[in-house]
Amino acid sequence: MPLLTFHFLRGAVRGARTPGAREFPAAAMSGTQFEEYVAQIARTCGVPVIMTPLSGDWGVDLIVGNRPNRLAIQCKRLGRPVGPGAVQEVVAGAPMQDCTKTMVVTNHDFTPAARKLAELHGCALVGGAELTRLRSMIRSALG
């Protein structure tokens, strides 16, 4: 019985964590695939996830959680640091999607201007180095 318990716990821990950098082939993903990847992780938080249409989304790719504390997420799969435009889009689009919190997720990093703007607006930033902690960062943002 102890061996069975060990295997169960090991499987539960593996299933509960965000895939590590070696398990995350961001370079091979399209922008849409990256959005789906982030949505998949958000769903493991046990909350509703809405993927918005490709156009007319007000700068919000994913709507995560329940009213009144929904999280608007902008996903950016880029080969360069993400600038302040992504932060501007999600901060402006969040009220249009009935969201009270914002986050930008990327496979890369953020420019200093994006970091400053995000800090001023309380927008969470998740860069490539933090992707392994994405699940916990979404949970924290949802409070």
C-alpha cells in the first residue's frame, strides 16, 4: 500500500505543476497555440476560462474566473521583449470584458517601459522565465 500511495502522490504532484522550460516548446508554437497553452493552464485552476475571438477582443485574449473578480489576460508569443502596448491594450480592454484584474503573459520578457506601466496600473506580468509559475500567478491574481 505505501508504494501505491507514493505513485498516486507523485502523479498528483506532476499533474499539478506547470510544465518546466524543457517541456515548453514556445519557439514551435504559433500565437494562437500559445493562447491555448495559457488557457489550458488557467483551466487547471478550477475556474471558467473564455477564449475571446481573434478580432474585436478589446486587447483581451482570455477571460479567467467568475464575476466580479475576473482576470483579463493578454498573451504575447514574440521573439523580442513585449512593450507597453500590450499592457495598454489589456488595461483598456479589461473593463470592456467586465474584468477587474489584468495580466500579460509572454514567452519572452518585458521592456522597462512595459514594466513601469504595468506597475502603475496593477497589471501582473508573466515573462518566459516565470512561465513555470503561471498557474500559481493566476491563482494569486484571482485572489
